[in-house]
Amino acid sequence: MEFYEVVKSRCSIRKYKAKPLPEEALDRIIEAGRLANSARNRQEWAFIVVLDDKTKKRMVPACRDQQFVGEAAVLIIGCATNEYTMRCGQPADAIDTSIALDHMQLAATAEGFGTCWLGAFYQDRVKEILGIPDGVHVVGILTVGIPAETGRAKSRKPASDIIHHERWGKK
């Protein structure tokens, strides 16, 4: 799939077929995240790839009872391994991990799979289930699988509402 088509077609999928992903495709998806950029190239992230059905089912209540979490072929949990604030004052750990997860999300779309980015989860419960140590925090959870639905068309604001030229307020 051509890159801009990937970007346009990516949408949140919350219903998956009960089929595993091909191992080679999953490897490419994970590799896309590994290759992502990060502040000062620190790459202070780690990813837990969950394939086990029992573990996925245990994650459902930790993800605010979103049932599709237990139905996805794979859960990829993006963890920031070290807190680091960039000179601009923004948290590099959360931003960098998010960039890597988004690379994985776009790679999964290019492979023909569905994804859903989750921020609706209980940090403490996810950490307990997956044995994530203190000092590491979960930034996001990505569900990946073979879509059992087409997903909803994305509604986006027009560019004229969000783009400023040269300075704020100059449309």
C-alpha cells in the first residue's frame, strides 16, 4: 500500500477475527517501531508483545472492560523505560514511545491489519498483569489483528482550521 493511502486508510478497529497474524508480518510491524526516531536517539522504550489468549483476557478489565482487547491477535504494550524531559519541556519518554507505537500502527495498516491505540487503561493493573517494574510506565497499548469490521471513516477538521502560516493566527 502506498504511504499516503496507509495514512488515509488507518482507522481504529474494535472488532477482530479470531485468527493469528503471520509471524513474519508481526516481525515487520515490531521492526517498524524499533526503527522509530527518538530524542537524542536514546530509544528508552520497551515493548511487550502479548499473544497468549489468557493474558489478553486478563488485560480486558485493566483496559476498562473493552472486550476487543481480548479478541485482538496481538497486544503491543509500549513502555517508557526512563523519564527524560527535552529542553523544550516536553516528556521525551512518552513522546518517543508514542512515535514508535505509531510506526507500528502504520506498518500494521500497510500489512492489511487493523489496530486501535488505547490510552484507556489502568496503569497499575497493566503493570501487575505484565510484571512491569517500578520506574517503567505504560504509555499506550496497541491492539492488532485481522479486522472483522471496516471501521468508521475518520472525520477531521479542515486544514484551514488547524494550519497557521508563519505565526499563530495567520491563516
